[in-house]
Amino acid sequence: MSNVQQTYQLAQQQFADIGVDTETALNLLDKLPISMHCWQGDDVGGFEKGAGSLTGGIQATGNYPGKARTAVELRKDLDKAMSLIPGKKRLNLHASYLESEHKVERNEIKPEHFTNWVDWAKQNQLGLDFNPTYFSHPLSEEATLTHANKEIRDFWIEHGKACRKISEYFGKELGTASVMNIWIPDGSKDLVVDKFAPRQRLVESLDAIISEKIDPQYHIDAVESKLFGIGVESYTAGSNEFYATYAATRGTALCLDAGHFHPTESIADKISAVMPFIQHLLLHVSRPVRWDSDHVVLLDDETQAIANEIIRNQLFDRVHIGLDFFDASINRIAAWVIGTRNMQKALLKALLEPTAQLRQLENTRDFTARLALLEEQKSLPWQAVWDMYCERHNVPVGSCWLDDVRGYEKTVLSQR
């Protein structure tokens, strides 16, 4: 019996003493996929022919060597990262990660431009999620779906429609619904007199994009808000109030990004606020430092609070967990591994909480015991359960995965 197994058995008994079955927790964790984001591997560059620099408030800082330059390299890097992460995973793609020998305009992208991604997903038994790319394009400099020029607006509507067909293709090919998330950078750097007209145009544009009904077993629409961004500090058309209302009235999913709110706001508290009104919620778990800076996810209070809300309310089939960060100052594969494993750890810790007992104390208004138990259970040996999970999935236990990343950097990344 390994040290991991011995330690796990001791931890298993300690959790059993407070009414928590660790095996049930591990089985549930296996059913909660994390959608890893492709753009961490190449600093949000994408693979469009003739693509220019990043725009629309998108900014990756740092110049760590070895970023992926092609889709083949990116998939190889993802293979390495996923081999170091236990449990069920998905991949979240942006439209700009298409593959074609020739330049393809964004309103003309088709499923055929993503066949290599689908083949790879099948080989790795992964689901794919999708995002239209409404930034880093000559026609996105001023605005996209809110643009006063109907021709430009129609171009981006066509892009959204084309992306929905690709998302549907993913769902049909892979047997699991693709969540397609719409985020646009439209807004203003300085004061705006007419805030209503752009939002009215946004409603009409979104309605046009989702006008064709697609079976939700293959495709789920989502819309994502933001407080502000670089260049749109004074006004963002797609605010939280706008998209929450849109999702509730149109039946789409709502995306909450941990970095898209005021620094003192927590998206964890918003989960129970919106779930009575929407069927599906998409989470972009990130880490803002003073602003939407997309740092690697930590196992911190905010990440834990998000996980607690999902598990405590048993939202397993209604909440879709995705990651959204891009750090170019450290090894990009390590960033994937750190962030994804931290999200999984937070989910496991939530699954190991004696929620039924805590809820009973709360219902009887024994707030003293509730606080005492909440604090005491923080010290229970959840790490031993996590190590067991890693061992069962044949991935490195503890920080040993870093040796694999360093070896890969030496033999692969450093040669690019």
C-alpha cells in the first residue's frame, strides 16, 4: 500500500466522523468537467491568416519563451497539460483558432475549419466549447454588434450565426453540448450621451444571431457581461444588468466572469441570485488583480466560494465551469496546470463539506455551531483525498508535475 493510500484511509475516517463519504465526493468530482481555454497557450493570438495585433481590451503581458505558433503546437501543449491534470476536461475554443491554408473572413468560417480540433477532441474524449471572436479585426475598431453602421453590424451578426453552426457541429460530433459564449468589447472611453441606442441595437443583433433554433443537446447560447475594459472605461454596452435581463427573457445561458465586475464584487454571490431565472450558467473563473487582468486561478477564497455555491446548491447540470486567464510571464503549460487543478481542488473541498449538517444548523438558527463547524472543517485533511484522486487518475501527486513541465520546456518549448 502506497503512502498516498495509507494517508487517504486515515483522512477517509476523519471525514466519515462528520458524515462525509469521500468516495461519493470523488465520484461526483469525476462528473464535473472543467473547460480549459485554448488562448492561454498562445497569448490569445489565434491562427488566422494575416491577423494583426490584439485589440478590444485584450492584453497578454510577458514574453516567456515557447508559446505555441501553430494549432499543431497548441494541441501538443494541451496534451502535455492535460496529462498532468486529473478528472474530466473540455476545451474552450475561439473562432480565431480556425485552421485554413487561406484567409477566411470571420463571417465565412465553417465547421470544416475546425475538423482537426474535432478529431483531436475525439481522440482525447473531450467536449468542445466555442466563442465568436469580436475583437482584433479591422471592423471591430469602433464597435461590433452595437455599431451604428448597419453593414458592419450585419457582418458581425453573420459571424455570430456562422459560429453557432460550428458550435452545433461540435455538439453533434462529440455527443456533448457545446456552450457558445458571446462577448463583445463595445463601449466608450469617455462620456456617452446616448447609451440607449447602442443597447437597443445590441438587442436586435443578438436576437438576429439566435433566431435559428438549435437543439440544446448540441448547442447552448451564452452571453457575457463586463464592467469596463481598456478603451471602454466609461461605458460598456453589454453590462451585467443588460445581459442578465437578456438571458432571462431570451432563454440563453448567462456567463459570469470573475474579472468582469467591481474589485469588491464576488460572482459567487451572484450565482444564487440569477439561477431562479435562467436555466444555464456559464462561469469564467479567473483572477483579477485590481482590474480584469486575467491572472492564473488560485485556490483562494473567491475560487472556493464559487465552488461552494455550485456544490451546495447541486447545480451540477446547470452550471458550466470554464477558465479564462492568459499569463505570458510564466510557463504557459504550468499556468494551465496550476489554474485547472486549483479549480478542481476547490470543487473537491466543497464536496467534502458537511453541507447537510451545516444546513440543519442554519435552519434551526444555531449560528454559533454553524460558524464553529465551518471553521473546524477547514483543517480536515482534504489534501489526502486530492492526492488519492490524482493517483487514481495516474497524474503526478503534489508538485511533482512541475518536473514534467520543466522537461517538456527543455525538449520542446525551448526549441521553438
